[in-house]
Amino acid sequence: MKGGIGNLMKQAQLMQENMKKLQEQLAVMEMEGQAASGKVKVMMTGRHEVKRVTIDPALMGDDREMLEDLIAVAVNDAVRKVEAYTQEKMAGATAGLP
């Protein structure tokens, strides 16, 4: 029984180390969300901080409401990509634990 608890403690410590490394990776990782076939792009970190918004100059003449909607779509696309990446990495970090 003692060996089982010791192994569980080692696994927990390993998972904690993996989670710390993962959080560090997510802090510097960047994902790009897009709308309108890449005419609006949003670069976002793993911490959901928007780093850059790029808008194709051809869209600047269009109506403002459509442009605002496209920016929202690009941000939401980036959020979904960050979340999917995070879940994938979290699953890897906790793999093998009961």
C-alpha cells in the first residue's frame, strides 16, 4: 500500500511540473483567427491576449458594421483555436494518470 501512495505522489508531482511547463508554453504560443477568407486576422496568445489585428485595406471602404462583425468572427475563431490547442496539450500533460 505504501508503494502505491508513493507512486501516486510521484505522478502528482510530475503532473504539476508538466502543468507548469504547459502554462509557460501557452503564455508564449500564438494562434491566428481569421474571417472573410483571411482578410481580417487576429493574433492571440494562449492567455487570450490579442496581440495584433490585421485588416485588408480593401475592407476599409466597406460599411463599418460589417467590418466590426468580421473582427468579432476573427477573435472568436482565435479563441476556439486557443481552447482546442490548450485542451489537446492538457490531455497530454495528464496522460497516464488515473
